[in-house]
Amino acid sequence: MNNEIKHPTATQTSKLKRNKLKPRRPTEDQISDMAQSIKAIGQIVMPIDVRPVKGGYEIVDGEIRWLGAIRLGMDIVPINVLSIDAQTANEFSLITNYITNDESTDFELNPEIILPSLERLVDEFGVNAGEIVLEKLAFLEEHNAMGSPEHQARAVALLQRCGIASKDL
């Protein structure tokens, strides 16, 4: 007898929920382009990465595919169920947002986008978010993207909230 837990490979679009801590929302152009792509191919090629939450699934990666499917009136979408906790899901979302963004260099180096995302992560997970906060702030520093005194003050405050000395940056 196989005792392995089986996860669904598809679900109703209505069972999916946005990740409320995702740093950016898709643009209309991104959703339209995705809908056109799905329509041209006839299906969603890459499943939407999700994690189980009460009443359905939270999207970890694939929000644009989900919204494109909704725009086309699709009721069922392919999913890949990940067994991860909320912090890991949020870190994964933050990382995949960097990787998949067409304007990734501008996004990665924009403290106006990065700092609020990191602040939300710390609000949600406290000192446990310290490693990712340090990594992202070091990246901004390395590329001289923390020029304004306000950004620098916010970065130091984030590090303090995570119990990290600002000299570690």
C-alpha cells in the first residue's frame, strides 16, 4: 500500500489566492500578454506554484498565469503544490519576482520597491527574516543604490529590527 500523500495537479481558479506580501502586482499589459499566449498555445504550459492555505491555495509563483486564465474564462488551471511555510513562500515570491521581471535590473536596484517589501517581510516574520534582509540590502549597497539618507536610515532600521548590526552590511 502506498502511503504517499498525493497533491492535486489542477484546481479551480476560484480556489487560488494572491500572496498578500508579494512586492508587485502584475500590470494590465502583462496580464493581456499572458492571456494571448495561453490562447495561442491552448493551455497554461507551466503550472502555477502554490501552497495549501485554509480554503484553497496561495500563489507562490504564477500570478500572471492565473490572472491570464481568469481573463480567458478558464475555470481549471494546472498547479504544483509546494510543501512550504509562509516565510519560505514569501522569500520565494520575492526571489522569483527578481528573476522573472523583464526590467529586473531596475527593479532589483530600486529601493522604493525593495525597502517596503523587506519591511513587510520583517513585519510578518521579525528577526527570522534577517538573512534575506541582509542579503538584499547588501545587494543594494554593492550597487550604490542606497544613496538617499532616507533609504539608508530605513535600511539601518530594518537591520536593527532583525538584530543585525549595520556594520554587517
